[in-house]
Amino acid sequence: RTWLRCEGRLGPAAAELGISVPGARKRLTRLETVLQRSLLRPPSARYDLWLALRAHDLAAEARQEDR
């Protein structure tokens, strides 16, 4: 989420997380493996990831309202 908030830029995301740029890159590379989609190289799945997280958040909000 931090990387998405930083518009897919490693430097600002790493700074916000308090980690090094190589550390942020390593984490995103691991996430690419899990998602089986590219995040750091074109074509990027960055917008797909944003949409998925947004849908998840909206569903969670709806569940909270139903309680």
C-alpha cells in the first residue's frame, strides 16, 4: 500500500517505510512472485493491485456496516 501511495516509486516508498531502496525492491520482487505479475517492469500490474486493494477495502467497509 505504501508503494502504491508513493505512485510506484521505490525511493519515496523505502523512505516512508524506513528501509533501503534495495530492501524495498526485494520485497516487491517477492510480491511479484506471489502475484505472478510484474510490478517493477512493464507491463506493470500496479493498477490491478490498486483496484484489488480498493475492492478489498470497500468489501470490508460493507461488512462493517452490516453489523
